[in-house]
Amino acid sequence: MPLDPAFVADCPYGPGGLLIDELLNVDREGSLVRVRMPTHDDLPLTREQRAHPVKHPRHVSGGLMVHMTGMVASVHSYYVWDLRHADGWIGYGGRIHGARFKALARPGEPMVLECRAKETRRTPGRVLARYDFRFTQGDTLVYEGDQTALWQKVEG
């Protein structure tokens, strides 16, 4: 299903930074979301690559994939925990425990980005979460991540 326009309006990044076009699954009980990310030659950083078919093929950059962990975690916070940027909630990455680039993601077939919160500590104004990320393109695993982020409610 397409992303809810209310989520897109609430997200701290505009569509050019969000780069997600479809919500595939929300499992509140399992603390999991899956989204779809189009891949094309005009993605940030990809469009600037000096590609070579053998030495440096065009691909979704690793830096962009790390950025996308924050975007899919934003989807998670909105759809699983009901945290709204408009209500003062904002998240920041705290630590990358592991980032494993398993294969190149080539422009063309969309990627499926999965985010699961595996540990959480919640207080009235904060949520500390540790996430597992899995990004696939077709049957190929392209990225696995293990990261911690802090969500906090900021007044004013």
C-alpha cells in the first residue's frame, strides 16, 4: 500500500530524502515494518558515480543504505509506536553496532527494507531502541545492520 500522506507530511525528510514509495507490512506485535525503495540511476550519490561496467558498476551506495536505516526506522516509529514528529518526537542514530554490505544493489529492481526493534527501553519522553535491518533486492540480501537510536520528545 502507498505510504500514508500524513506520514509523508510528518516525516523530518521530504520525499527526496525519504526515498520510500510503498509500505509492505506493519507488524506491531512483532515490532517490524517492511517498505519498498525504488532503485534508479537518479538516486542521491548513485547519480554522481563514475560508473564502469566491471571496475565500478552503478549501484545504490553504502552511505545511502545507512541513511535508509534512519528512514525505515522513522516508518517504524510512526506506524508501530505512534510517535509523531508533529507532536515533538524526533529520532537520532546513536550507534552502528554492525553494518554488513553483502552484495551490490543495482539500479532497476526495487529493494525491500526491513526494520525490527529487538530491544527497547521506554520512558515518558524517550525511547531507546536497538534495531535489526535487512535490505534485499529480489532474492539477494544486500545489507544487514544492527543499530541503536534514541527517540525523544522535544517540547517547544
